[in-house]
Amino acid sequence: NAGVTQTPKFQVLKTGQSMTLQCAQDMNHEYMSWYRQDPGMGLRLIHYSVGAGITDQGEVPNGYNVSRSTTEDFPLRLLSAAPSQTSVYFCASSDPTGVRTEAFFGQGTRLTVV
Amino acid sequence: SQELEQSPQSLIVQEGKNLTINCTSSKTLYGLYWYKQKYGEGLIFLMMLQKGGEEKSHEKITAKLDEKKQQSSLHITASQPSHAGIYLCGAPLSGYSTLTFGKGTMLLVSP
């Protein structure tokens, strides 16, 4: 199984550019989340979704948009990139009602905004 | 303040030594997950604890949940270089749809 797949793995953006980080899972999980990981800050929740068509904000949502049109995909959009968005981004999916309730993580996207 | 506090922040141990990492919650724990991360990689699930007093082991890693103390500990016996990495605890503190994570404990194992 592929699990959770994130693309791209690395990206450099100029300030003001926009881009979309892709996340896809093949486990039919209803719950999906986006986190960012920064030194000394741990993992912080950006946005999450509990099913297709349903999204909500996490701890640090400003500057990011999400949508969930299918169960499999949960893209994260940076509207106008800022240096403060330089980070490592992780997508996760889970099924809290299933036999295995843990969150499965992608390999991450390392984003640098210059 | 951090809802999940991990201690220590970092740890250097000699190969073969035992070590313990703690995770303390400011809220009631209804379950706790331990993950390991190697530099530049994603998070790998280690163990999940759901009930107070529960203890689970996998190879040389043991995790316990003390619900009354709102705390979990991760114990590694006879550490090896392969144990090196960042250990993170996560818990569903804001409902069951997402996990809140501690800041992580970086473990280095010296030969």
C-alpha cells in the first residue's frame, strides 16, 4: 500500500507566489490533516477534514486554504507565500473508528520561501 | 502554554543504557500515541495507549499511560544507534478528529 503520498518533496518559492501541496491517501480514511513542523515548535495543526466536503481550521490556518472534494485527496494551498511559511509540511490521515486508529503520515514537503 | 509537554527536550545516551521520555498533558487523556521521526522523514507510529494503567511493549520499547497523572512514559531498554531520532507524543485533546503533539524529544545514542 502507498499509504499517504505527498508531493512535491522539496519546493522553493519566491515571496508572493502561490502553490498547492498535494496529499493523497489510499486507505479510505475519512479524517485528514495538515501540520507544519518548525524547530522548537513541534507539529502544529493547520487545517483538517473529517470527510469529503467538510474542512475546519486548526491552530495556525492563516495564509492557507484547503478543500476536500474527494475522500482520497486533501490539497493545501498557499495563497501568497511569505518567508514565515518556510517549514516542513506533513499530511496525515486516520480512521478513529477503525481497528487501527493511529494517524498515518506522509513523508513531508520541505518548503523554503525566499 | 503547551498542552502536551515532553521531557527531556533532548537526550544523549551511551549505547546499551536505558532511558525514559515523559509526556505530560494539561487536559484529560483519552488516549495517547507515540511516534518516532528520523531526520528528514515522516512520522512512524510506535504505540497507542488507551486505558489508564495500560502498558505496551514492542521490541525494546515500552510505553505506559498513567491517566490520573495525565502522563505517559516511553522507556527504551539497552539503547542502540537505531533508536536515535525524535520521539513525539500525540493525543486527541480537541476532539477525536485531530492529534495535538508535544514538541518532541531528540535522542542521540553514542557508541
